[in-house]
Amino acid sequence: MVGVTGGSGPIYAVRLLEELKKRDVETHLILSPSAALTIKLETDYTVDYVESLASRKYNFRDVSAAISSGSFRTDGMVIIPCSMKTLAGVASGYSDNLVLRAADVTLKERRPLVLVVRETPYNLIHIRNMYIAARAGAIIMPASPAFYHRPTTMQQLVDQVVGRVLDMFGVEHNLYRKWSGPQAGDKDVGE
Ligand SMILES: Cc1cc2nc3c(=O)[nH]c(=O)nc-3n(C[C@H](O)[C@H](O)[C@H](O)COP(=O)(O)O)c2cc1C
């Protein structure tokens, strides 16, 4: 399951869905209304395009959907990006929409729940909510790209984060060069 909420960076969700589709991974997608807004404000993609990448899409308000029950078997869920509001809903078990209900079910069924949280700076409420969600079993994976693969384009930065999400679900990819110690040509950092 892929939940997309109104944190900055819906491009992460677009790249994730494109890569999952390429690999024929079955995806169940829920977009929040704020995610639809950030897609419009921050990218050149349409909501229709993003939804077309998923095997199945759901209405944010439809808490009767199949994915709102633990009896519907999944490999887990990623919320990408995960707003601080949605993080708060996960941390408090306040499941009043399908993203939050599916996340709650994922935790109760002890399946992987990856939260690609996006905000900066964090206040204590955000930090406390991340702590509570992590204690409940969620994997907190901030949208915080690394630089060890020497990115030169924005897509490489985005793909490094998306690659780390795929790593969490054991999906093979080569979206970024994994760190395996300094390579020939890297500066000698030893004494
Ligand atoms: C362009 C834009 C960028 C935003 N970026 C963030 C962000 O990075 N993190 C965040 O927590 N909220 C961000 N927000 C605010 C959320 O979209 C807002 O709190 C919303 O109610 C979240 O609802 P949702 O979690 O149901 O999608 C942003 C809003 C807009 C319009």
C-alpha cells in the first residue's frame, strides 16, 4: 500500500510508483486531498498520471475499502511523503481517513510501515510522534537524501530516497550506488 499525503515532495511518490510499476509490483494507492494539491503545486504531473501508476486507487474517505481490514493481506505500507498531520494521526491511532486506517491496520498486523516524514525543523510534538510511531513498529525514514553517491541531478537525490524505501521492502533496484567503502578515484581519507 502506498499512501501519499501533503508533505512537500510528492515527486518521491511518483518515482516510487514508477519503479514499482516497472517491476510489476501490485500497488494500492491512496492520495490525500493535500497530496493532490502538492502534486499540482510542486510538479508538472497530474493527479490522473500519478493514480494511473498504481494497480488500484482508493478514495481517501472510504474507510470501508478492502485495505482497511487486516484480513486483506499486504506486504506492508509506505506513506511517502508523510506530513506531520498524518504522522500525528498514526501516532495517536486516530484513523479517520483511509491512509490512517490502513497505517493503523499495518501496525496492528505487525507488517512493515515506512513513514517518509517531511518537515524541517521539527518541533517537540513531531519528535514525540515519531518516537511513539517508532515504538509501535513504524520505520521512520526522513526524506533526507544522502550525498555519498555523488548526485549531480535532482533525480539522483530523489532516487536515493526512493531506493532506500525499496530496500526496506526487499525490492531489488539500482537507483543509487550503495556505499561499499571509498572507490578508486575517491579522495584518500585515511591517515
Ligand atoms: C506546497 C505545500 C507543502 C507542504 N509541505 C509540508 C511539509 O513538508 N510537511 C508537512 O507536515 N506539511 C506540509 N504541508 C501542509 C500539509 O499539506 C497540511 O498539514 C495537510 O493538512 C496535511 O494533510 P494530510 O496529511 O491529510 O495530507 C504542505 C502544504 C503545501 C500546500
